[in-house]
Amino acid sequence: MIKEPMPEAEEVRLCDVANEMEAALVLNMLSEEGIPARSDATSGSDVFGGLPFEGGHGVYVISSLARKARDVLSQYPHFQNLKNVHEPAGE
């Protein structure tokens, strides 16, 4: 997965996603709304007899855009139950 460099600013972990494909989908959705984001997703490894295994991945955004990013994802039913969703300060 190509990771675009993020501008110099404090970033926060927006949420956790299940796999590399879901990370790419979230990054694309945020990008379409003008929100720069990155993921720590890497390709799965073959640890179970050649079957791919992939742990969860984090999606990161600039802290000042975290609320907007969370609002974008909340519009899609699949992304309403993400794990470890960032709660901006003051909520």
C-alpha cells in the first residue's frame, strides 16, 4: 500500500480497521473529502500453512481533522462500529 506523506502536524489514530483492504477504503473515502490520512497497513503474512494472516491496522489523521474524518465515516453503516475510534478533546 502506498503511504502518502502527511503534512507536519500532530496526528492521531482515528480508528482501527480489520485489514489492508478496509484501510485502503477508509483512506480513499477520507481523501475524497479532502482529509489527508495514512495507515500502518502492510501485507498479510503467511503464518498458517501458507494462508494469509493479517492483524488489524490503524488509520491516522491530523488531529485538527479528526472530528471531520469521524463524521465522514459515520455516514457509512459499515464504518459505524469501528474499534478504538478517536474521541476529540472536549467531547
